[in-house]
Amino acid sequence: EQEVAEYRKSLAIRVSGFDVPRPVKTFEDCGFAPELMRAIAKQGYEKPTTIQCQALPIVLSGRDVIGIAKTGSGKTASFVIPMIVHIMDQPELQKEEGPIGVICAPTRELAHQIFLETKKFAKAYGIRASAVYGGMSKLDQFKELKAGCEIVIATPGRLIDMLKMKALTMMRATYLVLDEADRMFDLGFEPQIRSIVGQIRPDRQTLLFSATMPHKVEKLAREILSDPVRVTVGEVG
Ligand code: ADP
Ligand code: MG
């Protein structure tokens, strides 16, 4: 414990919450299946980044997480890789409809980046991911969602449109990620985020990532996360 505390201090890592799982040092420590280890190696990821060392074991344990770290620190993989494990752990994957993993991001560019990162890990398992954001034909997106997927990566506005059109149901969703939560608030997406969260079962796993934690984001986090572990890397505003 002393060793973990000193290691965290040396890297400007702060972790708070009850019974926090120990950080990992390697991807092997995470106990991933061989297919996933191969997908990770294929990306050229040799070892987890600082935030990944802390967040991966916590997310994999099923806990809610607030992750705060600057851009470029590798936050995406710390929610995408455990999402693949979460989906593969579902019994009778094919029986129900609608996404299991739902990721909200502020802009189409970010949603697309997350989509590309997700595909790299989902492919090995035949898990289907759909990207849902403005600028694409609503009809095409409707059809794609109707065909079915296990993961949706979306901007909040377009996801609400698709839910209203009944292109998908959130009945099966158990893994929710709010990425770049501060930017989603800056762009005025708070009502859409609240509406989406309200349509997902309360016993879901919820992960919130942000570069900063303004009061409004803090308030939302307190309302929608259960007993979260907070991981902060570096000095953030
Ligand atoms: P953030 O969301 O924190 O801004 P990203 O998840 O976009 O950061 O990651 C930033 C870059 O680091 C990406 O190009 C990603 O492919 C790369 N990356 C992520 N994890 C690792 C890793 N473990 N080893 C090497 N590169 C990584
Ligand atoms: Mg990011």
C-alpha cells in the first residue's frame, strides 16, 4: 500500500473512493484474453499509460469511474478495452437488441476517433460498433442502427434524434461513457445527456472522463455515478 501511495505521488496521481483496486503495471496484469492481447499489441501499445494503469483495473472491476487527465494521455483505451470485456461477459449476446455500450462525445470528430479506436478492439470478436453524429444522413443512420450493434458512439443531439425515431432501444445498455464531459457541457448538451442517462437502467456501469471538472460537471457526476472512484492525473483545472 505504501509502495502504491508513493508511486502515485511521484506521478501526480490522486485516487479517491472506497476499496480501490490496485493499479496494474502491464496489460498482462489485466488478465485479458489472447485475442485482446493481440489487438493491443497490434496497436503498438507496449504498456499502459499512467491513466490506463490506474483506470483499467477499476473499470474492469465494474466500478463507476471519474477519470480526469489531460488530452493525449490515453483515456480512450481505458474505457474502450474494458467495454469489449464487458460485452463479451454478457450471457446470450445475440438474444436481445440494442447497444450494450453507449459512448457520448461532444463532437463528430471525437466520436469518429473513438469509433476508430473501438473498431480495432471490437473486430477480433465480431462486435458491431456504430457511429452516430450530425452531418450524416439520418435515414442511413436509422437503417444502420436497425440492423443492430453492440456499441454506439454518438454525439448527444443525434443520439436523441435516433432514440426519438426508435432506431434503437437502450434496454440492453449497461455500460455508459461520457467522454470529454466538460466540452459536452460547454456545447450545451447537458439536457440531452440527462435525457440519455435517464433512458439507461440505473444499475449500469457509468464512466465519466474529462480534462477539467467544473462545478456543473461535478454536480452531474454526483447525480449519475454510483460510489465512483476518482482518478486524477497531473495538475488539472
Ligand atoms: P485522450 O483521450 O486522453 O486525449 P487518446 O485516448 O486519444 O488520449 O490517446 C492519445 C494517443 O495515445 C492515441 O494516439 C493513442 O493511440 C495513443 N495511446 C493510447 N494508449 C497507448 C498506450 N498504452 N501505448 C501507446 N500509445 C497509446
Ligand atoms: Mg479523449
